[in-house]
Amino acid sequence: KGVMAISGLGLDGKALKDLASKLKKTCGCGGSVVGETIEIQGDKKELIKQILEKNGFKVKFIGG
């Protein structure tokens, strides 16, 4: 399985953890917060994109 790394959100630690929990619950997968990056297991990029855009973030895919 792959891992999606989500970075550049400009959120503090608590907000990152809250968003990571929401993403993990919605996607039904594991993940964690490492520094200022959220890591989500699996390839759920379209679902994650929808969630982030609903929360007011601009999404740009980089890499594979």
C-alpha cells in the first residue's frame, strides 16, 4: 500500500490532528501526523481532495 502525504496546510498541531482524524474516519484507513504533514494510508486521493476542498483548502497533486 502507498501513503498520501498532505502538507502545506498552515495549521497548528491540534488542528492538524483533528483534520487527520476526520480524514482517517471518512476514508476508513489509518494514518498519522508527522511534523507538519498528515500521512494517510492507501490511495484515496479523490475522496481526500473532496474533503479538503469542502474545508476551504486548495488541492494540488504532486508526484505519483
